Amino acid sequence: MRPALAAWLVLNLLGGTGADGSCGEPPEVRSQSVSAPQLSPEERLSPHMPGSLLCDACHAIAFQIEQQLLKAERKMGKKALKESDYIEVLERSCSQDWESYGVLELDGEKRLSGPGLPSQQPLSVMVSGGLWPSRLSKMCHGYVGERGEAQIYGAHRRGPAALRQLLSRARSGRAGNYSVTRGL
């Protein structure tokens, strides 16, 4: 019985499984190729956030600060935080690992990608790690240092748009690597 079953299996595999003895052509396999973004020397090596990604970085930082402050306020029963509490939360927000952020290429334009940023195309390659986390942390600490914890917390209490606007103004007035302003 076993030799007959083995012979039937081999004949079906080699000869096809259809009722007419043929299987037809295999289904066409569609393949897509996706490559990692080609990073410029500035994007690969500079300790500063590249100018073309500052707006995305601002959104990511505002999102992370907002999430951390909301989480802390929920623990307090949605009450306003004491100064010492929001200072600690802001420090923790800026000092997190930022590893979930990276850069990808979307329609020929490099964009920062990660939590709080607009959803990107479903099939893309993101370059994360490297200098991206330290750049985001450095920018976050810079915003807190420039605007102060009280002003950032006050903007948070007015809503996410107020916080993004405050951080955007912090960036737009600076020289050097933070002088590029894209609409938020």
C-alpha cells in the first residue's frame, strides 16, 4: 500500500493535479524592490539634525513630550503637575532612547519616521539607530533649555497644537543647523 501511495504522490507532483492531468502555469509572483534611503554625509555623520528633517523632528519631540506629560497627569488624576514633577517628566522625555525613530525615503524625499509622525507608505525601509536617537535627544534638551520647563508645560496644558507651535518658534529663531523652518 505504501509504494502505491508514494507512486501516486510522485505522479501527481510531477504530472499535475488537475482533473485533465495538467496544473497550468504557476501563479505569477509579483516582486517589489525597496532599498534603504541613500544618506548624504551630513545625514550620516553630523551630530546635528539635518535641516530637511527639522520639522519632522519637532513633531516627534512634541509628541513624546505630550505623551509623557499626559501619562504623568493621568497618574495624578488629570490634575496639573507640580513644578518638580513636570521638570522630571521633561527630563525623562528628552533622555529616552528614541530608538523607534529613523529616516526613510518617501516619494524621493527623506522623512523622519516613528511614533507621532504621519504614517508612511506600507513598503519602505527605515534607517534607524546610529545618530538619530542622539540628535532627537539633543534637540529635545535644547528646546527645554531655550523655552524653559514652565513655558513648555504651559503650552502642553493649552493643547498639542500650542506645544508644537512653541517648539517650532524655538527652532525658527536660531542660527546654524536650526535655521530651516518648514510649515508645521
